[in-house]
Amino acid sequence: MTTPPQTHTRWVALDLARGSGLADLRRVLRMWTQDLARITQGVPPLADHTRS
């Protein structure tokens, strides 16, 4: 390996509500992915409640 190790990492732990399944987790991760794509383009995420 010639790639240096990352300096920082982020960990996420999820505690799903009782009765939630894999489809629910996929839906949440898809929403996060879409919001992150928006943020990298300078557009606020869909769930942004701050005033512009």
C-alpha cells in the first residue's frame, strides 16, 4: 500500500426503533447520501431547518 492512512475517521451507531427492518435502514442511508450530495454542491440539505 502506498496510500497514507487517514488522519480522521467518523463512526456512526444507529439504534433502530423496534419493528424497523433493513428496508428502513436503507431508506435512511439513501436520504443521508442525497443530502450529502446536495451539501457538496452548495445546496442546503432537504432537512435543513435553518433560515437562509
